[in-house]
Amino acid sequence: PPFHCAPPSRARLEAGGRAADMSMVEMEMDDEQMAELIHRIQMHVYVRRIRCRELFTDFDKLRCGRCTVINFVRGLDRAGFKLTDEEADALAYHYTEHGARVLPPAVVNYYKFCADVDKVFADEELQETMKAMSMTCSPGNTMLATFQPNSIEDEERVYHVMHRLAALCKARGLTIKMCYSEIDRNNGANPSRFNPLRSGKVTKAQFIRHFPFKKEMSPDDIEVICERYATERGDVHFIALHNDISEVLPDPQQPFPTSPLLLRPDGTRWSHQALPVVKKICAKVVEKRCRLREHFGDFDALRKGYCTPGQLKTVFTIMGLSKDVDKADFDTILSLYTNEEGLFRYRDFCDEIEQAFAVGGLERSPLARIDMPDATTTAPARRNPMRLTDAKLMKIRHIEEKIRTYVRKRRCEMKPMFTDFDKANRGYVTRTQFQRIMSMMHFTGIDEHAVSLLAGIYCDFGNWNDFNYITFLKSIDPPANDVEVAMLQMTSPHIPFKPRPYFDERGRVIPKSFVAPRSRSTPML
């Protein structure tokens, strides 16, 4: 119900603190009534975001947390609480303290009162209860927490009038509150304004003057509307009328254009689907040349080898591995390396990952030879080809043979055409660009079905669009042996010329006619 704390009466101000204490003793409430009263105050405070302690600090110069009864009632009045004198006295008596450190007349502990009221901002269940009671937090609707439409005897006529008004608003596309916004939101001083700014209320004369359907509705119907939404001062609450009509009207705004993503069902099997998640992460770690153990050590100060699943996700995010590990893979890792207490055994996980580029206990075998990681080690991280059947592979080989024969007969140079489309030098082009290149070469033996088959083996980036033309050129137009040797020599490091020495290992002169088996230089004269 609406409540507003009445200002302290003159009799109470003249009586002083002692008389107020006597009245509080007489108006003591039980626990249920006091809880209901505090709940009403919480409902009023929650929708307006009021901090009650700021209302009493002016009356507590020493900041002891207590004030007099009269100042406590004044603080309630500043917050806008509608309480009777008896309810205010009972509330003050409930928070009155007695003791050696309590100096009258400041005996009301407003700190405790504010703490009980502010619990509404920390209790989510209580907030949900208030929302279920049609309480709203929007600034435009907080006035409904204190105003309720009046009840009229002839309810059938009221419903008929409201139905006609809603139908007219829907047919004309009219909003009731916009008809009175100039009166309610005008910042200029005007002697005709009898209500506060943006209060949602106008006088009865202003409501009838700006009513949009005076020709369609009779004066008696307008009078019924004014009587239903009349306030205590005789004004008309047009915002309450607007909210009641908006509940039965559809949304006047047009829906936003949307383009939902509807993915076509794809039955393609990719190699990453059958690849173990640990091997996938291992290939990614070798590719990035990163070490995971140091990042896990930041969360394990005692070096026990355990961390939480949230810290594991943080390490993956720091190392840039989270985009390559989906939720299913993450759950798989947790199931493999989680102990009975729910902690992740990162030491065992790092030991298995580091086997790709490090061998444990190598100092015990000094003659052991190990192989460095190569392209095959990082291939699972860089490539994700499709898993094709033997029948499709035979069709793809047949199409490749046709293209290979055409290129050898025409002596076509295909790589410049692909590099024209690959400005970033990624080694990939789109399927459409590949089809355009085939058309530019005047190769008519390939259609959309053939491109789809070739994409099954050369789209190795985990999708159907990126076409790996580097691998395609190595298969279709491989370079000759002498060309490969020349390219290897051009890309290999430079070996400077080194003449044959005059003396051998024993210090003897090497004869002129003797040629060392591994020497590629001519003897010096």
C-alpha cells in the first residue's frame, strides 16, 4: 500500500524526547508487524535506489550511529516514506538502544535500521520476489510503486471505456503519454504547473484539454477515466493510464531485421575429429615453441603439481590455445588429468606434452641420438584435412591426371595465377578463385562437382573454402630434378672456398700429385 511518512507534528516537537519515548512504549509492535513494515520500506527503497544512511548523517554530528526520535522521523520523511505517527513511533522504539554509552536524547540506532533496509540490495531472492509483485526498476515506472488506480462501482462501464480507448490508440497509432509530455517535461517556469517535473501527473483541466479523443468519446467517459486515475490532490496520473493501455496493445515498433544463421547439415568427417586432444595440443605447442610448465607454476606456489580447472583455462588463454580447444576437448582433458579432489594434475600433463620436443633422462644416455621436431610433428596443428573414402580418392587422382596432362602439353605456368589472388602470401585461395583460375587457363574438363572433389583433399584448413594451392601445384606441376637441386643450392647457406692445406695432420708436406679424397680444390703451386 502507498505510504508516506508524515512530518513531525507540532505536539511531538514541543513534547521533546521524553514524551516521544513514552509514546513509543505504548505503540510497540510484534515481530511480524515490524517485519512487514520494514518490507514495505524496502520495496520503496529498492525501486528508487535510496541509500538511507545519507538521510540521517546531518543529525549525527559525532557519527556515533544514533540520533533523536524527532530526527529519526525527519529522516524517514526525507526518504518519502508514508508512515503514520504510530508506525513511526513503533519503528523508532524498535531501534532504540539503552546502555551506559547511550546518551539521551540520541537513543535511536539508525545504523542498524539502514543495515536492515539495505539488505534488499544484497538479497537476490528478495529482489526476485519484488519483481514478481510487478515491481520494476525502470525510471519511468517507479511511480507505480506508490499509485494504484481507484476502484469504481460501475466496473463494466470502466472496462468498456478502457477497451474503446485502447482500440482508438491502436487504430490511430497514438501514444497517450506523448500527448502530455510537453506539460510534464517542460523545464521552463510556468505558473500553470501544479506538479513536479516528470512526475507523470497533470491537473484534471490539463488532462481534458489535451485528451486526443474528445470527439470520439463523450464527456461522461472522459470523466470516468479522470475519476479512475485521480490522485489524492485531484490530479490525473496519465502515466498509469498509459501503462494500463500499453499492456493490451502490441509493440508499436517494427521488429529489427534479422538474418539468423542456419547451417546446412554437414556430414563431412575431418581428421581432427579422430585426433586425440592431447596430440592436438602437443602439435600446437611445438608449433608455437612455448612451454606450459612456467605458466602453471604461477598458480602453484608450493609446486605440488596441481591447479584448478579455472586456472587451466586461464593458462590456455594466455598461451593462445583456447581458440583451438573447444568445450568437449576441455572436458576430455579434465577427465584424463583430474584427481579425486577435483584438481588438475598439470605436472603429468606437461610431461606428456614435452615428450614431443624433449627427452627425459637424456644425461644418462650420452650416446643417444634424438630427432628434432619437423613438419610432420606440427602437421596436426596446421592442417585439418578431410577423411575420404577410397572411391573418392580414385576420382580425385583421375581429375589430377587430366589437369597434369593438360599442363604438360600446354606448358602452362600456374603459380603466378595463384599468387595474383593470394596477396597475403598465405598459400591459400578460395574455391571460387580456384575455379576462375581453371577458367582462365581454358581448361574445360573441370566442373563444380570436380572442384568439390578436389576441395576434399586440398581444403585442409578445416573448412570447405580455403584451397591449398601450394600442395596442389606440387602434385600437378612438380619441378624437374635439376630445378630442385638449383633451388636447394639457392636456399642453402653459403659455403666459402677453402684451399687444400700444405701439411697433413702429422706435419708432413702433402705431395703435389696427391689429391685428398674429400677435397674439391686444386693443389696450390
